Amino acid sequence: MKKILITGGAGYIGSHTAVELVNAGFEPIILDDFSNSQASVVDRLGEIIGREVICFEGDCNDKSILEKIYKDHPFEGVIHFAAFKAVGESTQLPLKYYQNNIGSLVVLLGFMKEKGIQNIVFSSSCTVYGQPDSLPVTEDTPRKDAESPYGNTKKICEDILVDFVKSKAGVKVVSLRYFNPVGAHPSAKIGELPNGTPNNLVPFVTQTAAGIREKITVFGDDYDTIDGSCVRDFIHVMDLANAHVKALAYLEEQKVDFYDVFNVGTGNGNTVLEIIQTFEKVNRIKLNYEIGPRRPGDVVKIWADTTKINSVLGWHPQYTLEDSLRDSWNWEKSLTK
């Protein structure tokens, strides 16, 4: 089996991608410093796939840990998730975000070039589009000035990858621009595990349903949308994970010094209030929520044009919004047992 290094592999998207890699016949090798994840996830992964998962604790800014992993498990490709991702924190601690998110990619690419490792799938974000002038966004939609240092690190990392490919470094790269991952593995053994107060909507919804949070605040109901709340493209995390496997297979078909980028979303937009109402309907639970003031920096509406990933990678989402919100609630309930 081909070994694939997953940096940040114990995190939300990384752990689900590890499952999909195994299903596709790859051997995932996880590297995680557990700064925003828990070691218990690795054990739960083992339960899902039926065997122990290879995992190293360390920071991918540290070349020595990459050397150690490669010595024992020479990997043939990389999926790079490891990054700090809290938008609000990044505005308070920009240097922390620039040093980690950009620095780790530079170290990793240098190591790949040294060892002749060709394939890398990079975890990017739809934040690079800012508030687009027209919808839905395609891969050719102009990138705008980032709303936060976090978003800017994703733009800069994409630029670094393009420049690295142009330098004839012998690599093949796909950047995946995620929209809004939600849901959990249908087994309810792994899911989103936010530290402290969640930054994302759905964990806030599930924690409110579980009584951990008193209420949900909807930031604004006077936007130019169907019900006045912001619109996002919510994609099930298992569909997103599968996109990484498809991207790896696509890279294997390409010649070196190759770069491509794909949006990964459903192609549909849902409002914050629609998420709350759908969660209530699917799980037969009434949520306590209130309308609050607009939140500075929020993009009003964004969703993906998925024509390219559908046609080039043959990828199509398999899960519905209802599936996502049902799986999210089952995961939350498993945490409180």
C-alpha cells in the first residue's frame, strides 16, 4: 500500500480523510501536535478501520520529525492539513498564524524536494475569495484581500505552491478550496472536536441542543438573503475527505511541475436560519436561538460552482444537508454518553 503522510491527521477533516484513504487502499501516516485535536481520535480511527493507525506526535515545522517518519515509513505523497484556523484569534495573534501556517508548508516542501516526493494535496479555503462580486464562485473567480490573517495565510500558501511548481521543483500539487465542512463519520466515532467555544456554526448548534450552550446567536437577519441571515455552502466532511482521495489519484496521472485548484462544496447555499430549522426537523429537537447584531468581517453569501471538480475528478457529493446534521447530532450525543 502506498503510504501518505497526513499532517494534522488527527484533526476534524484529517481524521475523516484517513478513513477514506484506507478505504481506497492507501496507508495513512498521521503527524499531529495535538494542539487542536485529541489523541483519543487515533484510537477511534483504529476502531473504524479495524487496525492500529500509525501516528507520530510532532510539529511539521520541525524537519527532524519528518526525517524520523520517512526513515521508518517512506511516504509517497502528502496531504497537508496542519494549520491554525481560528479567524478571530488570527486577528489578535497574526505572527503566530504566519509563522505556523506558512512556515510549516515551507519546511514540508523543502523536505519533499530533498526526498523526491512528488505529490501534495493542500488544504486551502474559500476564504481566498472574500465577498465575491458574483455567485457562485468558480476557480477563476478573482481572489480578494483576505478578511483575516488566517485567510491571508491560505492565499500566501497557494502562491508559494504556484511559485514552487514554477521553479521546476519536481512536484505535483492540488489545492482544494473548502467551503463549510459539517457532519461526522456515520459511525459517530469521530467528528468535529472544537477546543473551548466553537468557531463554527454546527458544533454550536449541537452543543446548544445538548445543553452545553445556553443559546445560539444568529449574527444578523437583515442581509440581502432569503431570510436575512448569511449564506454558506455546507459540505459533509466525508464527501470532503473523499475529494482528497480523488485529488491524489488525479495527481498520480500528471507529469511533474503541475498545479491545479478545485472548489469543494455542494454547489448550493443555505442560510444560518435554514441550518437551525433543518437541524430541528431532522433531529426533532427545538433549539434556543436569538438574533444578534451583524458580526464584523462576515461574508454575506458564498457558495461554490462545482463544475470543475465534478467533471475533472469525477467527484460528486453523496451526503445531503439532512445527513450532515443527523450525523453531527449523533456525534455530539456520543460525546456526552
